[in-house]
Amino acid sequence: MVAKEITRPVAKAPGNAWLMGVAAWAIPGLGHLLQGKWVRALILGGSVWAMFLIGLAIGGHLFRIGPNDQGVSAMLQLLPISANFGAGLLYIGCWLTNTGFVEQAQRVTYEYGNTFLLCAGLLNYLAMLDAFDIAAGRKP
Amino acid sequence: MRHVMWMALFASLTAFVFGVVAKGTDRQRVIYGLKVFAEFLVIAFVLGWILYFLPLR
């Protein structure tokens, strides 16, 4: 049974699916929009955009490796950075414009903001996989 | 009230995404999304009350 599962041939994903995956990661909702899945694009993209913008607005901060982060401290930043990075160009745009990296721990909603920002990226990874699966024909 | 509001907003946005990427019919996915939303709220309230009685200070 196990051997059967392991040797089962896996359908190769077309190049278009990888492109949709990258588009979905880069701009939340775009991967579904390009495939004509308007409702999914609106809900997924809208949710990720809303979470990211709300996270910034209520005092959350994005993570990056700063000049003071050395050794273990730098390593500890990698997990939240990878979560933030899931937001695609939203994160990269903030990184280029140096927006949202200042810690505002004095604000009551600081931790909520961080959670919103981290989860926006993580949820966009899910949306990206969904766009990939639809383009590869694995999902309706 | 502010904390509950942010928590509910977070739960609703997350439940939207979970519901949309789930497999099944539209009806099954809507029910799944509602279930995820309800689970977030219930677990948050239960944990909140547990933490309330713990002497953490």
C-alpha cells in the first residue's frame, strides 16, 4: 500500500501554474484574477490586503535583519521575516520605502498589528498554493 | 471591547481565506469558514478565562 502510494505518478504542473503562483504571491489576489476567478480573488486578495494594511495602521511592525542583529538574534528574525515575506510586493515595497519597520510597543494594539502582518503573509502563501493548484488543474 | 473587536476581525479575515481555499462544494466551504470563525472565538474566550485565573503577576 505504502509502496503503491510512493510510486504513484505525479502529474507535472504546467509552466503556467508556476507563473500563477508567482503572480499570486507578488500581488495578493492577482493569481486568481488572471484565471478569471473573480470571487476568489476578491475574497482572498481582499482579506490579505486588509490584514496587511490594518496591521500597519494599528501599530504592527515588519521584521528584517538589522545592523544590530548578530548571530542568534539574526537567526530569530528569519521565521517572522519568512512570514512577512509571504505578502509579496507589499513587503518588498515597505522594505524599499523603509515603511513599517519601526516598533511601536507603546501602542495597545501593537501585538495585534504584528499578528495581522505575520498572518497576512502566511495566508497569502495559502492563496498562492490555491492559485497554483487551480492553474495545474488539481482544483476546480 | 477593543481587544474582542480586533480578535473577531482577525478571525473573520482568516476564516474567509480558510473557507475559500478549502475543498468541497460552495455550501461545505461556507460551513467550514463559519466553523473556523466560531472556533477562533470560542478558543480565544476559553483561553482568556483560563489566563484570567492564573496568577501571572
